[in-house]
Amino acid sequence: MTVPLIIFLVAVVVPIFFSKIRSAPVWLVIQALALGWNGLAHHGELSLHSAIAFLELLVLRAAIAPILLRRAIDQRAEPNLDLMPSNLFAWVIAITLIVLAFKFGAPSMSDRQALTLGVVGATVAVALLLLSNNNSPPSQLVAMLVLENAIALFESTFPEPWPLPVHGALSAIYLLTAGVGSWLIATRDTVAVEDQT
């Protein structure tokens, strides 16, 4: 099924070009739901591993991380900040990277795997472009979370899922990234306000 992959790609690309930072948590929720749908479609029958992975996606990636990010953004003075600066040059680079990602994902693969690798490649390229073009801490945190969602999507290209300890370690890294990043964003603003007074 390619619908969850397309939804995931739209949830990655649209906010980069057209969204403000305050809408990023909503897009992360959509990405997590698309990842869950893709995982269930990929595994076919419901096993213990797929149930745990789906629960992790719902709890961690669709609930906890967006809530932490929303709190950090709400404490910032610039919630209307563009996720990626409105710059025609950066947009051309982003579009070129997305096209190239699909070109590299296509050779000698079945259609579903080619689409999955293309979406993973495009997600990684866009996240790295966002990291390099925006020095705002909330935007960089969003880029890191999107990058980690690409890693989770990459797992679906394997015939067998990663072992539970590996999956658990990736989940812990995602939670630490969201938690520590949100804390640093909120702390930095608090320290900056206290220094000004």
C-alpha cells in the first residue's frame, strides 16, 4: 500500500515549504500516524512486535514528542517563524534533493521498496537541508525528529523487523531528542529573559 508513504511524504515536504514553526507538532503527528499505518500494512498480520511498534508510534511519536515540542514553541517569542526561510534558492535545492532521492531509490527495486527508499531519501535530504538553512533551535529540533522518523520508515524496507532491543534503543533516542531538545529550547529562552532583566 502506497497511501501511507504518500501521506508521510506530504507531511514532510509541505511544512518545509509552507508552514510556520507552530504547526510543526501537527505535522509530526501526521508523520507518526502514517508510519504506524505503513508498519501495519507492511507486517500484514498483527504480531507482538508490530503491536509494540505501533503502540510506540502512537504514544511516543504521535503524542509525547509533539506535546513537548508544542510546549517549547509556546515558550518562545517567535512562534510565527518560518520552518525553513522563504528563500527561492533554498526551495530549488530542496526540490532538487527530493527528485534526486527518488532517482537513487529507484534502481533494481520493486515499486513499493523504490517508493519507500525514495521517501526515506527525500526525508533525510529535506531534514539535512532544514538543519543547514535554519539556525532556530525549534526548527533544528523539528529537523532532528523528522530525520529519526525517516530511520523508522527505513525499517519497513527490511523483510524482518529489527529486534526489539534495537527498536527500543531507537525509541529511547527519539524520546531523549524530543525531551532534551524541548528542555534546551525552553531553558535558553528563560535564561535570555533573566539576563535581560
